[in-house]
Amino acid sequence: MQFFDRKAIEANPVTRTPDGYFEMIVSAGEETVSKKREPVAGMNSRAAFVQGQTQLMLVVHRSDGVARLLLGNVTRPQATALAKALAGN
């Protein structure tokens, strides 16, 4: 898991907003595996999955920053529950 708080995001030379940072991370994942993102169902905040060959990337936009997780050996319901817990849903 990586968590990028507002201070880290504001110091980034590519994008300095949480929305832009979320988009940058998810887009990079899509390009890497040549697959589109899937929104996480039932979320009040922005969250997306990008399915790799063996791992699932989860990115959650929180009010205080952006979390990025690489998950393996978890079901979609487990990953969705993790996304909701991270987002505070």
C-alpha cells in the first residue's frame, strides 16, 4: 500500500491536485496492463480497480489524499470491502 497525502501530491511535478493524482495513477495502471479501469460499486468517493495478470490494483481517492494498493489472492467482494474501509464508507 502507498498513501499520498496532500503535501506529497502538491510536491508532484506532474499534477498537484488529488483528482489529478488519482487520474494519473489509474491511467498509468491502465496503460501498463492495457485494460480499462472498473469503478468500485457502492462507493461515495472515487475508487477504481485495474486488473493485471496476477494482481489487482485498487486506487481510492480520499479527502486527505490518494491510496494505491496492489492486491493478490483476494476476491472482488474482499477488495470492495477494503476500498470502502479505506474511503470511510
